[in-house]
Amino acid sequence: MIIKILLPPYQAGQCYQRNLPCILSLLDKVDLGLIKSIVIDGYMHLDEGKIGLR
């Protein structure tokens, strides 16, 4: 399955505006009654160029 979504430009501190629409689109295509858990993994660049989870 290929899903294409137009994403807005990245804005520091606003990753949910870019990532959440993609996640919600995928969840709309899945029978959530068959799923026990969902794990979302990722990273972002923090202040001073540090990489980490927030």
C-alpha cells in the first residue's frame, strides 16, 4: 500500500503538525479492533544540534 500525503514545512517545536496527519491517515486505514498496541518511534534534533527523543 502506498499512501501519499502533502506535508507542511518543518517548524521547530511543532513536529505534531507534520507527523500527526500521517499517523491519523494510517490509523483510518486499519481495523483498530485487531490491534492491541501501537508503537511510534522517532527522533528529532533538539537545541544546539543534539539528537534525541522529546
